Amino acid sequence: MAALAAAAPAAAQDQPVPPPTPAPTPAGGQMTVVVDHVGKFATTLTGRRWRVRGDVVPYVEGQQVVVRFFRDGKKFLAKRAAVKPGKSGKAGHFKVPLSTNVSGRVTVRVTKEATATQVAIKAPAARVMVLPDHVTLGATGSAVRVMQRQLKALGYVPGRRGTFDARTARAVLAFRKVSGLARTSSADRTFFRRMANGGGRFKIRYPDHGKHVEADLSLQVIALIDRGKVQRIYPISSGKPSTPTVLGHYRFYSKTPGFNSHQMYFSNYFIGGYAIHGYYDVPVYNASHGCLRIPNSDAYSVYQWVKIGDRIDVYS
């Protein structure tokens, strides 16, 4: 009996130990992010309130996201937001509001950290261009650079980077002409509001004409176009009512460098004596003797771009 009693503990030790219960595999997930309450083409103005909102599928109780904001590549803010269940309970939603008084390109990155019940999720980045609400002539700095960047992207020709100089003022004027605003060089709130809502885009009338110039006399601008894309836009002054500019489709047939006897500067002739040329006086309205005047400081650049045989379409 003593031997049997002594053997009992050994038998108990030989019994297999059940394996531990495995931890549940964290659920997968997807996240989408949009920027809400901004103008067209993901633009907004300084001081204007906008928000980042998103969806997380599936919804898991206790979810949180981290929304990070970067201006021109440098992080300036991070916010946490709870994910709230939707009506069906299958998806979760979150919202994060923001306004900033500093302009620049803002990139929004949203992540959800890994938990025991769900893997980490990273959404594709969303981007917003925050425009200033006004810039004064002669100003310098980042707000001017933001304005110039947007103007250049649309085909306008700003001047020295970071300086609201005379050339940048002409780009503002051309934008305002194309947008149907008052023909001034004022970069005011109306100007930036129109820019934020997709204004200033020149509508090409003859995209199949290859490398060509379009002169829209109703807008008083010319656009240099190649392969269906606007390369540059300049303000002009066309023929006054008593000496109107001819309408139609032509090709440049002659070019004259420098000044001629009529003070026309770097002229590009397209029919008879009609030409695109630089001139010392280029008002915001049609005032020429029939030619398409551009400022002298822009004339050489246009002269270099235009080649003999290129088309020009003149319309109103």
C-alpha cells in the first residue's frame, strides 16, 4: 500500500498539460480620410474653419485615431480623436476641426495605433493649400510665395520669389481678368476667395492647334499653349474701338527684335502690321492701334517662345 501511495504523485505528473488558450487575432481594417468644407481643388483661406473627417471599417469599441498636420513638410499639430460608431455599427466615424492663420501647403496624415483587438491602420495622406486672405503690393515672405506658387500653377507669370513686385502684380491682374473680377492688381480677400474656389483657369478654345497662342479680347489676355496645356498667361491691351484687332486664325510670319520706329518692342507679326509686341503703355482695357500690346518687360520672353509658323487664334 505504501508503494502504491508513493507512485500516485508520479502518475499525476505524467498527465499532459493543456496548451494555453491563444490570444484572438487582431482584426484588420481600412480607413478613408477626406478634407471637408474647403474650396475647389483642396484650397482654403487662413482663418477659415475646415475639418478632417474619416471612416474606419470595421468599428471596434475604444478606437482612437491620431491626426497629424504638416506645413511644407514640418509637423505643426497633432490631435487625437475618438471613433464613434455609425448607425449600423459596422463602421466608425471621426471628425477633427482646424483653422490656421499661417498659409502654406498642409498635409494631413491619419493613423490608428494597433490594439489587442485591431491592427494598426494608416490612411493615405490628404492635402490642402491654405491661401492668405490678402497680400499687399510690396510685401515679402511666405504668404507671397504661396500666392506666387498658385499663380504659377495656373500659368501666370509671377516675379521675384517671395516679393509682391510689379511682375507679380501683372500676374494678379491677369488672374482677375480671367476670373471676371475688377481689373486691378489687388490681391485682396475677393481675389483669394476666387482662387480658393477654382477661379483663374484659362479655358483653351482650340486644344487641337498644338503649340499656339490664344488671344481672348473679351478678357484682354493672351495664353501661350502647347500640347493642350496653358504654359503662360499675360495681360494685354488690344485694339480700341476705332482701330480694332482683327479676329481669326493666323500664323506668325515675321519677327522683329528690339524697338522699331513706333516703339514696338520685340514684335511677332501674324497678319499685315498686326503683332504681339511690347509697349511702354498697356492699360487694363483695349487701347492699341490694333496690335496686342504686352508690357515691355514681358516682350522678350514671349518673343523667344513664339516661332515662325506657330498659330494664333484671336477671338472675343
